[in-house]
Amino acid sequence: MLPKFFSSSKKVGITSKSFQSYADFSNALNIFSLTHTELISFRAMLAVQEITHNTSELAP
């Protein structure tokens, strides 16, 4: 049996289908967040490489 959530006026049970929908949504949100973080990290790495390359061109 799935757990029940309590509201101020009544007890509301969740169905297996709604629980699975919530789990799917949470999973999709986590995947999006991780992917976004990886892309931001990759962008920062490229910026550091560009700065390093430009600095080495300026050095005698």
C-alpha cells in the first residue's frame, strides 16, 4: 500500500499511477539538472582553455 498524504481537511491517498508519474517527473528533472550542470562545466572548461591559449600567445 502506498503512503497517504495528509491535508488539513481530509486524508488523500495516492494511486500507483500518480506515484509513478511523480517519480517519472522527478527523474526527468534530475536528468535535466545534471545535463545542464555538465554543459555549464564544459563551457567553463572551454573558456579556461581559450584563456590559457591566449596567455601562451602573449608570453615571450
